[in-house]
Amino acid sequence: MEVRHSARKCCGSPATGPSTIEYVEPEAEWTSRAPAARHRTKLSFLLSEGNKGKTRINFRGEGNVDVLDLAKQFNGGGHNQAAGAVVDGTIPEVESRIVAAAVAHIAKY
């Protein structure tokens, strides 16, 4: 499995494995079509600064990857292919925790 950290909206390639996770930096453009535009990316997420001391997480899943279960781990909600949550802490404080949860989640698929 590969975890790709990118500031670009579209950065998958045919060389990436079927269990790729992509973390898109907050400065990047985010659209609901982002995972569909990537090759073999199964789960993507965007972290953005919310209210003071909060981080917003936007998850997108492709194919059979259900990101709602992942968002619920952070007391979030949404839909099977598009979900989100707001967590306490700045992006640097929560990033490793979210990446670890995403890696564990995609391993189910």
C-alpha cells in the first residue's frame, strides 16, 4: 500500500497500487470528483483548518471503499463515498493520527 501526500488535486498514476491513499494538502483544490480523476486511488482525504484549534477532515472513497465508517471514528458523518469530521487540534497535531486511521481502514479492502 502507498500513502501519497500531495498538494496537487490529481496525482494518481497507473503505477500506483490498488490500495493507494492520497492525502491532499489544505492549500490544494478539492472537488467531489477528485478520487474519480485519479488512477487506482481508493481513499483520499483533505485536512483544512477550521475554527480556532479545530481541523476539518473531508474523506472521499472510490469503488467499494466506505469512508463513512472512517469518518465515524472521528465523530463525523456523511455518506458512504463522501464523509467528513471536525477534530480538536491543529493539522500538525492530528495529521499522523488521521493517516494511521486511514491506513488501517483501507487495509480492510
